[in-house]
Amino acid sequence: MAIWKSVMACAAAFALLGNSAAKDPENPTCPLQPDWAAGQKMTLNVQEIYDEKILLAEGVIDAELPDRLRAVIKKNPDIAEIWLRSPGGNARAGNAAGLIIRKELGLVITRIPKGWSCFSACNFVFMGGKARIIEDGGNFMVHMFTLTGDRDVIDESVALGTDTTIELIGEIEQESALLATEDNDFLIRMGVSRKLLSEVMYRQQAVKNEEDPSTRYCLSVEEAFKYNVANVSAD
């Protein structure tokens, strides 16, 4: 247990100190300035911390992520944890990455460290972990999969170039028509309650309105365990 407390302390150190802890007035369960490595394609960096291999996965999820992830796992089959911060991106690549994690890394832990945010497609990468930890102050942030609802993620992807943005928009449009049965299948395979879809994800607004501008929702610790999104305590 002591080693994991040390690892968690390191997770906090990796969080960007400049990010505000203030809440978003339009999305009051979520931070005003999410720390999700905006404006960069997801990087996969293996760090050795207290004799454990930790994979830091940070940035926008692109179509090539599954291939890059397989290559990293092949070189580092003894990865103990994956720490995630991402504004989402290519939804199908996120699903594929989650399945790769579950199939090829066995009992690996996925973690959202304190201060970091895992949004949209990142949710499904995170759920690939057999053991899942959301630290106090870490954000598992969900939304309804629609084109307009992903406007902020599209804006973040512009920094990666026109091709990336066009690809991302196309993927979001596809996910707008995603059948509920596909989501159900993924959650069942990952051991996450299907009620996460009906009671949380699908209840989020696609587009904000004057009466209720909220389009995002961050799970509380209690909700994360209720839906089995998190299944290991960070304590």
C-alpha cells in the first residue's frame, strides 16, 4: 500500500500547477479549466516510478492511437498503471484502445490522477483497465455523443492541423448515430454498469440552452463506484 501512496503523490506532482480548481458555472460538477493536455496528439510515455512502469497517456485521441498503444505495450508488457488526461477525440479509437488495454495488459490499473480530466473518448480508454482508480480531484467527465456537443473538443483539435480536425468532426458525426447496443456491449465487456449510459451519459444535453447551459458532467466519487466506473479506492 505504501508504494501506491507514493505513486499517487507523484501523480499529483505531474498535474499542471497553473490549472484553476474553480468550478465551471455552466457545468458546475466539472472544473472551469480542465487539465486534459489540450492541443496535442495523445503521447504515450513510459516512466519508471518506484520500480513500477507507469504509462502516461496525454492528449487528443487520434485514429492511430491503437497502433501506437500496441507498440508501446509490446516493448513494455510489464506496465503496471496507465495515467490518463485527454479531451477525447476519435471515439472508435478510444473504444479500440480500451479493448487493447483489457486484452493485452491483464490486471493493469488505469488511473485519473488528482487534477487531471478524462473526457469523452478518454472515458472508454479508462474503462479498459481491470482495476480503475479516480483520485480525489480527478475528473471522469462525460457528455452526449453529438457533433455540436463536441464543439470544444473540435476547437482543441484545431491546433493539431486541418486534417486532424476534419477527421475528428467525421468521427463525432458517426458517433452521433451510435446505437445504444454498441455502448452497452462495451460496458458489459468492461464490467461497467449499463446504467451509466441511461442515467448519466444519455441524459446530458447535446447543446446548451438559456435555461440550462450544462453539456458536461463529472462523476462524484460515490457515482463512480455506483456505476463501477471506479472499482479500487485511491486511499
